[in-house]
Amino acid sequence: MENTGFETINLGHGSGGELTRNLLDKLIFNTFSNPFLDQKHDGAIVEMNSRIAISTDSFVITPIFFKGGNIGELAVNGTVNDVAMCGAIPKYLSLAFIIEEGLKMEELTRIVASVKKKRPMKVAY
């Protein structure tokens, strides 16, 4: 993953300005690049011809790294489980991040990488 140019998350990363764009471009968009995400919209237009199940979870836990995984893997598993409990087959994931000020970029990068690695087979971002 590309170097973001900063070592820790600060409040400016949540401002919606230049630091937000830098974080999104260098970490999130590079990691999960696809034709939909590459449009860099704040929302999405989705055309469906059938019923769908949707879930987005966000987690706040301590510690964020634990025996057997981390918060990123927990988020993927939780979201996939929610969709499966609706009787659906997970095909896509949406992501929501609650990032604490002072989080080390190295840790955020590890979490984002684990989300990409953990995705179920045939899941497209």
C-alpha cells in the first residue's frame, strides 16, 4: 500500500478536506479499487432487478488487535453474518470506519489489508 505521508490519524482526517482526500486516495481507494469505487462519490447508485439484503456495521472495540484477528476482520465477519442471517448470499461489502485520533497509520493500514484479505470468495469491492 502506498505511503500516506503521515504517521497517525488526526482530527483533520475527518474534516472532509485535503487530509480526508489524501487518506481515501492513498489507502482506501488504492486498496479496494474497482469501477464503482473509482468514481469517488459519497454515495452509490445501484440498479437491482430483485430483492437484496444489505448491512453495514461499524465496530468500536478495545483492543483493536486481539488473538486471532483484528477489528477489520471482525467487521467483515459481522457484516457477512448479518446478510447471511437474512438468508442472502453476501456478494458485496460496504465499509464504515470509526477512526480514533492518534491511531497509527501502520495499524490502520494493517486493518485495511485484513479487510481486503478476509473478504469472502466472489465478493467484489
